[in-house]
Amino acid sequence: MSIAIDKKIYANLSSTEKTIIDFIFENQKNILNMSITNIAKKTNVSAPTVSRTIQKCGYNGISELRYKIMTENNMNSGPNRVDNKEYNVNKVIYKIYKECNDTLNNLIITDILKTVDLIRTSRRVFLCARGATGLIAEEFLKYLLWMGIDAILATDSLWLKHIENMATKNDLIIILTVTGDNESLVQAALKSNKNSIPVVTLTCNEDSKLKFYSDIILFGHYEKITNYRSMDNNSRLPLMILTRIIAEYMQ
């Protein structure tokens, strides 16, 4: 087998759990194309039992396990070597899994609750974003409007640089940005902060200047999307997760 688990962990598994692990190790290449449900059917157990067993062995879930098998096997040239198509699909799946998992693990729940309170008590909410992130802000805008929140979308750089002329201390600025380095967004946060306008930032860059001008900052984790013709290839999935949590909690 190309991956292994601690002998002590294996020894402490029940007979059912050992059956699951043995099946996985004996069918590593096939596991790359199998779901939790498929494994459960093959081993005559429930899907939750498979999931718990995988976690007992030190993996967060089936996606991480498949990725580990994939990378280990691809270092070899033997019969278990993974086909490039399988390798690439599982690589993408693992990147998405890592974005979701790391974003959720890094969340500070009290910051989510404080953000919700600010949204509910503010006169107006300005959603500030640039480029493709504006699409995430636009979707978030719809959720807020459906809930009766007076929300405004600001994606124009000129608007952003002079947002203090439109917003007041009774309003709320929410900035959405993956990299946190867009100058017009930094200016919007800076000027809002100087004018005592509350600022909440959703970003994936813990070193962004925005942290100095934000009252609350929610961090996500993102992975680079495979480069395509030098276009912006930053994943917005973490921002979608953060806005989804806020919106669904408020409903």
C-alpha cells in the first residue's frame, strides 16, 4: 500500500472499521472514483460509519484521503499509478475541499454575530467590491434586499474612493476582496475609518492593509485556479461561503 496509518490506531479499530480500511488499502486506485456511499455498499456498512472510520485514521474526510492516495501513487511508476485524468479531477476536488475546510475552521463565530448585528442596526449597508468579486457582492445584495435591508452595491472605483461623501456614521461598509490589495477598496476603508463609519472586510489576505481600517475582518482561505490566458484566477469560493453564512443566519 502506498499510504499507511498508525499501527496503534489500526489496532484500536473495531472489526467493522478494519474491514473498511482494508478495503480502501486493497482498492486504492478504485477509491479515487468512489464516493462514501460506494465504499459503504462494498463493505456492507453505513456511509456515516465509513466517514467516521476515515476520520479516526487521521483524515478529515474522503476528499483528503483520495488526494493522499493520488499524490502518493503518482510518485510511483507501478500498476497503481493514477491516470492523468483521475489525478487532475481529484486535485481540483481537493483544492475546493481545502478552501471550504480551512475557511470554516478559521471562522470566529463572535465576529459573524457582530457583523450580523451591524447589518441589522445600520441605516444602510454599502457592499464594496471590484472586478469579478462584484458578482459575489451582487448576490449578497439580493439576499439583503430580500430581508428588507437597505443595501447598495458600490463597484465603481470613483465611488469607492469618495464613499465617505455618501455614507454616514449610521451606515455600514462591507468590503469583499480576495487579495485585499485593490487600492480603491483600501481607500474606501481608510476614509470610512477616518469618518467613524463602521467597516467589515471579507478577504483571504491576512496581511492586507484593510485590517488596519476594519472594525471586523473575516478571513477565508483560497487556492489559485489553474492559470487561463493570464486572466484573474483567484477563487471566490471563500467569499461565497462567508456571505452565505451571514445571509442564511439572518433569515
